[in-house]
Amino acid sequence: MTDLEQEWKDAAPHPHPETDLEYECLSISVVKAEQYERLLLLPEDEDMLHDDAFMVVGEDDLVDLSDMA
């Protein structure tokens, strides 16, 4: 077994967002596009906006990270 395979085997099934994945929680603004029944989540700090920082996901893909902490 390679080192990478061993790392995957040893990885927690539900990693902690901050300590395991090094994610940083930040404040967001929620913009509701009512005609499309969609939400747009934007960082409150405009300096955090980047062209490659957007994802389109379905409702089932959303998870409240504070519930995972």
C-alpha cells in the first residue's frame, strides 16, 4: 500500500472543517434571487471575491459547517 493510500485509509470519514481540512469560517451575506428560488452566498469582505471562487450546487449539497464543528 502506498503512503497516499494509507493516508486515505486513515482519514476520518467526517473530517473537522477547521482542524482537519484547514478551512476558515467567515462571515457571508445571503442574497435571495426570488424569481429563481435561489440563494447567492457572498463573503462580506469584498477582498475575498475571486473569479474562481464560485460554485453552483443543488440544495441537497448544502451543509451547515457549524453543525459539523
